Amino acid sequence: MSKPTNPFNLFCFLFIFLAFWRFPVLANHDGPYSRSSSIVFTTLGRASYCFDIYSLPLWVAPASSNELQLTDGVSVNFNGYFPSPSSVSMLFGAPDRTPADVSSPPPPLHLVYVTERNGSSHVFLDSLNYRGREHTGSRAILEEDPSESTRSELTRFQFPLVGLEQSDGRVSMKDKPTLVDEYLIYVSTHENTGVPRTSWAAVYSTHLKTGSTRRLTPYGVADFSPAVSPSGVWTAVASYGEKGWDGEVEDLGTDIYLFMTRDGASRVKVVEHGGWPSWADDSTFYFHRRCEDGWWSVFKASILKNRKLGVDSVVTERVTPPGFHVFTPAASTSNKSFIAVATRRPDSDFRHIELFDVVSKQFVELTRPISPNVHHLNPFISPDSSRVGYHRCRGTSNGQERTNLILENLKNPLSEKIPLFRFDGSFPSFSPDGSRIAFVDFPGVYVVNSDGSGLRKVFERNAFSTAWDWKRKGVVYTSAGQEFSSESTDVDIVSINVDDENLSYKQLTRGGKNDAFPSASPDGKWVAFRSGRSGHKNLYIMDALEGEAGGLYRLTEGPWSDTMCNWSPDGEWILFASDRENPGSGSFELFMVHPNGTGLHKLVQSGSGGRANHPCFSPDSKYVVFTSDYAGVSAEPISNPHHYQPYGEIFVIKSDGSGIRRLTHNSYEDGTPAWGPKYMKHDDVEWPNGGTTCSFEDCHWLNISPDTDNVAKCSSLYSAPVKPQCYTN
């Protein structure tokens, strides 16, 4: 008898094929961009995420020895999904092996997930062989406390499923992947809607054997958080429909829609107000929403038979009680008695994964007993209901010590000749020769060489925004005081001599009426800044050496906010953000004006209620880089750590107002970009001091306790116990 084919030999062959096919050499469409500059920007908290996907068995008591790290510790890995063995077998042609086959090693564990590596977002499939004792019986959840370690040794086979090629080489965000037979269903942001403040997020289907990709979301509509029904027939999404995004950054105003997975047809709204759907069977799914009592809760949606599909054919009920937040549900398709959820309880500053028994209304804590002070996000359950997966910051677990990046190189959609870096520091600015970067890390101002070396703190006080003097070497301007405050807040412009051993600084403004966002003229004579000294934030220009005592004149005037100014390198223009067309609305657009006050005009139209901020000229003054909500929000904000502005992305536009282009694609807050005159190598750079691991925060709006009267009233109507069922080891 011939020896059977090892399925992992097939995996290795397919990996080589996919690696060659998935990553073709892209054409270099450089246009007018030259190989003499670099762009850096900030993403709030991103450098310390270090996310990996972990898993716990559901039939044993939670213990750190049972927790498996499933992903490889490279970059950031999140939003996982356990595919069915049949889908993996269909894709790879490997024979199924059932868990009952105890005469052979256990079957491999398969994981589909989003990974951010090599400068862009991808979807990977990992096949993991593991050796170790696993509990997959049908006992009551967590009733057994094993005496032996279940930690497994893993052998990994890794396959890239979706990268740049499915979007014709266009950079995009990928999210929420699901493997259905030979197809991958996922979110991508690679198609421009062409309309300001509308999300680019849409659901696509890629046939993995041919690479053919089909858009399932109608044009003019944004879809988030897709979930495919167990049969594969239906896909549920959180969507605005045709009404569009209204600027929400907490509970998105989405509804739940269903459509046919094969082609997006028969699209219909079935639930008003909801997000993050997850199927238990083809007639039942769970979702979350924020209730009138203020608590995020999970709801069950039951589709009635023999009724035309729509809102009237779906019955919803709240299944989790008030008193704490419960969100991002994951249903089990093989055990309908429970769901996995993420929670934020009043007695914890961290979100955790718990099981909720939908029959007994009891909670079982999974991650809090083993990692009480770590955030755990977005659970998902294996097809046989034996494991729950989630992602968290790996820290230094499993012996994998990793320093964080101060500079992370990303793919630049405009030109490979202009390096694009995520910089781990706020308000970065380049020195005139591009050799150094000044930045803020609250509190204090720092300077570092553009290769990541020579990090120094140059100012102790709290400050925000930085700008270099063009003529006096080593002089950096900053705003000393509290950031983003009222007109009367004490903030002053100071200049710091960072090359002085004593780090001398000079205060240039007096009175502290929120004097901020300095930008020096190229001839070194003047500094433009914004001030609230008139009762409104307008622009002023003062002497660069002596400050306002050496000369001061007002550049703009009006009952609005003109702010975040940037002087063009050719000296012709001052660029700034303003809400002058709708004062006090929070809607900011970009304007340009000559230093003598003439030629005022709008550069960027943000759309109704939109935001465009933190503009910066290119070294040749022909382009402007800025942050904006032009592309709307790309994912449900609650599925991520805290971001003040989860809609913030980096854009470039010509200085004549034409040719707007998107640089970044993610669901984070990107901001405070700077465009420097030096070409920086396309390399990641680690923090010289190792950086800070896992220092990000949960969504701030989850910390706010809802109205207690509403909670008491709602609790009296809900009989389920609120206290979790806990286990001690």
C-alpha cells in the first residue's frame, strides 16, 4: 500500500505558489513626485498595540497555561476567524480529519485573520499543528480544572490570502475576513467614493483560486463588520444604507442589512440600529447596540418563517442586562446555548472576554482570571465550539520580547520614491535639512535624528505643536501649555535652542491667551501663530527673534477659529485650518492667505460638517499633506482601542486645490503629518529605549456610567442576574 500524501506537503507547495502569485511587482507611478522628501504622521497609540491572536479552550477552567498564542508575533494581528474544516479542505484539497480519529495526531487548527505587515494590510490563513492535551468534550463549560499543562508546541504554515493585488495594486484597509468554501468575504477600502465624508468601506468577495474579486456592497453605500450565515447563503452587515455617516465616533448609526453572499443581491434591512452581527444559525443572529439606558448590550434577532424578509419579519430581544457594557458578540453555530462577548464592567478598567449562557442568563469570565489588567478584544468561536479566540497585546509573553517602532514604514500610494512613515510621537516636524525631527510626547518636547538615533528631551513642560526655524540652526518653536483648550487658556509660544547644552528657551508671546501653532517664515524673520487674545482664535505674525515685543501684526480677523498654520517653503503662502464658514460647529476646512493678508481662498472643501486639519506644505510648496475625515469612518469604533477621531486619515492635495489623494487606510486616528526635505530609507526603526508596550487605552466613552435612574428602572424590568459566575484555581 502506498504511503498517503501528507497534506502539509500540499500546504507548502501552495504557499510557494501563493507567495509568488499574491505579491507581484507593482508599476511605479511616480508622476511629479521626486526622490528627495519623506512624510511622517502620528497614529494615536498604534505603536504600542503589538496585537496577537490568542485562544482558550472552552471546556476547562481558564488558566494561563491553557492560553495559546496563535499568531506569530510579527507586527499587528487582529480580528480573527476560525474557518470550517470543509472550507479549508475545499481550498487546499487536503483531506478532512475528524477529532474522533484518536489514532493519529490532532487535526491542524486553522485561523484566518487581518495582519498589518510589510507596510500594508493583508488577510492571512495560518495552519497550526499543535501537540498537547486538549479538552474538547461536551461537559458543562469550565467544570474541569486540569492538573496538567495544556500548552502546545505549534508548527505554523502561513498563507497570504488577500493583499494589494485584489484591489489592482491600490492600498486599502482589510477587515473582518470570513472563509466560505473557496471564497473570502471581507471589508476593503480601496475604492474611492468620490464624495467627501463618505466611507470607502465595502464588502468584497475574492475567489482565492483565481484571484477574481467582486464588490458585494452597492456603490454609494458603506458596509461594516460582515458575518456570513452558517449555510453561506446570507451575509449580514452593519450599514448606513443610503443615509450615510453623520460624524459619529461612538455608537455608529448603522442598521443591520442582509444580502446574498454569492453576488450581493436581495439586499434588505432587517434590524434598525445595530452593529457587529454574528450568526447562530440561518434564522438567528446576535448584534450589539447602545440602549436608551446608556449601556451597550447584546440583542438576539430571530427571523420569522413564511414572512417577507424585512424589519417586520425579524423579532429582536435584549439578552444581556444593564449595569455594564457588553458588545462584539460571537455566536456558536454548533452550540446554541451560549455566546462569547467582550465586556467592560464598572469594577475594571479593561475589557474582557466572557461567555454568556443565553438560557440561564449566567456569565462566565474567561480572560479576567488569567490577565486582569490586559484588554481583550473581539471574540470568535471555533466551528466545534471547543475554543474561543480573541486578540490582545502580546507584551513580552511567550518569551517574545519586542521593542516598539518609533518609525514604521508604510506603502505610499502616491509614489514609492516618497517614504511614508507612522511616527510614534505627536506633532512631528522636520529640521530644515531633514536630519532631525522634533515632536511632542505629553508632557515635553523631544528631538530625534531622522534615522531614530539621538533621542533627547529638550523641553520639560507640557507643550503641543513643533516647528523649526529656517535660518537659526537648532531653534525649535512650540506652544507651551494645555492643548486644545479655550481662547483664554494660558498658552505661549516659546523658542528652544536644542543645540544649547543648557537647552535655553525664550518666551515669545505674553499674556498666554492661547498662543499656539507657530510656523516660521523661510527667511527666518517672522513667526505666524494663532492667538485667542481677541476672544476668538485668529492668526498673527510676530518677530522671530524678539517675539511680539519686536513686532506684531494681525493676519486674520473674525468670530471664528483660524488655527494650525503652516508657512510655505517658498514664502508665498500661509496655510491654515478654519471653521469660519460655520463658526463653533467643529467643521474645519483648509484656507490659504498671503503673508500680507491678501489672496485669501479655500483649498479644501470638507463637506457639510467635515474636518480638515494639520496642513503642511511639501518642500517644493506644490503639495499639501493634511488629516481629514474625507473618507469617513472605516470600521465600528467600539471594535478598536480609544481614538478621539477614528475617522482621521492622511491625504495629499495639490496647492491649487486639485488632485486630492488618500495616503493611509485604517480604522485608527491618523494626524499631525509633516513633509520633510530628506529621503529616509524604507526601513522600520525601533525605539532606542525599547518604547512602551501595551500602553493604549480603551474607548473613553465606555468609562462613563450611564444615568443611574435609567439603570435602576431598566434593571427592574430585567430579571437576569448581573453578577458573573467566577471560578478560582
